[in-house]
Amino acid sequence: MGLGVKTTALKLGKKPIMSTQNKAYLFALSAVLLWSTVATAFKLTLSYLTPAQLVLLSSIASAVVLGLILGLQGKLAQLKYLTKKDWQASIVFGAINPTIYYLVLFQAYALLPAQEAQAINYSWAITMTLLAIPLLKQRLRWQDLAAAAFCYGGVLVIATHGHLMELKFSSTLGVILALASTVLWALYWILNTRDQRDPIIGLFLNFACAIPMIFIYCLITGELKPMAWQGIMGSIYIGIFEMGLTFVLWLSAMKYTQSTAKISNLIFISPFLSLVFIYFLLGEKILPSTFIGLGLIISGLILQQWRAKPR
């Protein structure tokens, strides 16, 4: 009987259902593609808005899209059962990300070429490993030291345009801010190891709590004024595809994959694909030093994962 059903299905032209692993690849590649566009989106939007204005508008867009996702998942009702501790955590996390983190990151993008800012930002994983040693009491391995040397060597190559001995930067402040953003992002994820909230609910609450903080900051600095429509549209794109939806796509990929390793390495496509968008849409000439430095950073990240024990 089973054979007869299968044969009938083939005759009717029914297509086999997509496997869970293929779903994982689809979600992961979609996330990687979207992440690859954000460096270009940052730079284009910052030509119309200040960093603080961009953080405010994109945070509102992100909160809206995350709220819609929670509604579709039937999770909005869970907000009624939040404890005082949950709200306190949301305020602290919201102050770090998006408020301080994106203010620092967007200012770095305003000061640096997109290819430099995005490449330096990819070193955050090594920063997180180093911070985890004192904060999470993790053991320092020789791979961690070698990976850090590769990554920060790559940062130096990119920041100096390959002129290591001269130590001249496009913007010293921009490089400092880009490196500071990696510390903030790494610290945010380390603190998240103790966060018991649902990931999407937690992210939604972070943005909801951050919006009043950013609004007050813009009010104090006099940045609450009419904004160009191009900047508003760019902010909506960033809020959806950098801060909100892409996070959910990646979580979905992690949920469906048979092995984390099968999708985690896909993220290494993103910085190189990002250079393609930067070249064609921003018109930046991609320097050889950027490729060399980015290659060192990716090599460091791969070395860090080599024979790594679960952390």
C-alpha cells in the first residue's frame, strides 16, 4: 500500500518536501546575504543622517518588525508575565545594544571608509574570546593567542593601508571607535550567556527600552529635526535587515540545522561579499591591504575554531 501511495504521488507530480537541513541553508544564506549589504547601507544612510538619528530611526523600525514577528509566533501574550528582573535586564541590555554600540559603530562608519570599518568590526569574535577569559573564567589556549595575533595584525594592515611602519590611519578616532564597537558587541553577547529571556522577546525588549534613551540623547544634542526621506528609508532597511529580521533568520537556521558547523562557516562569506557591494554601490576602490587584512582576520577566526572544545 505504501508503494502504491508513493507511485501515485509521483504520477501526480508532487515535489518532495524540503529537508530541514536545506531549510537551514536557506535561512543561513539569506541572513549572510542581508548582513553583507549593511556596511553599504550604513555608509549611504549616514550621508543623510547623523549617527544618533540613524540609531533612533533604525531602532524604531527594528522594534516594529520584531513586534510583528512575535505577533505571528503568538508570543506577544508572554510580555504580560515579565518580571521586574526581566525589565531591569532589558534596560541594561538596551543601553549596550542598540544604544551605545550603534552610536559608536555608526560614528566609526562616518569617519572611516566602509571597507575599513566593516573589516575591523569582524574581529569582535576574537575580542569576545579574550574577554571571556576574565569574565567567564575560561582557559586561554595557544590557538586563542595565535588567532588574536592574526586578527589584530589584520586590523593593523587594514587601518594603515598596508604601511605598517608608518602607523598612519585614515582616521585614528575612527579606528579606535571601530575597535571599541567590537568590545561592546562582545560584552553584550557574554552578558547574554546569563540571559534567561526568549531570544526574540529579549531583543524586542532591548530595542523598546533603548528608544527612549536614544530619543533623549537626540533631544539633548539637538538632532530631533526634519530628516531627508533617503535617510528615513535607509534607516528602515537597516532596522529590519541589520538589527531585526536577520537575527530571526539566523536563529531559524540554527534551529533547523543538523550540525552548527554546517552553517556557522557560511558567515565567512559575508565580509568578502560585502566588499562587492561596497565597490559597486559606494564606488570605493578596494585596496589590496583590505583583502590581505581581511584574510588575516578570517584566518584567525578559523584558527580559533580549530579543535575547539565546546564553550
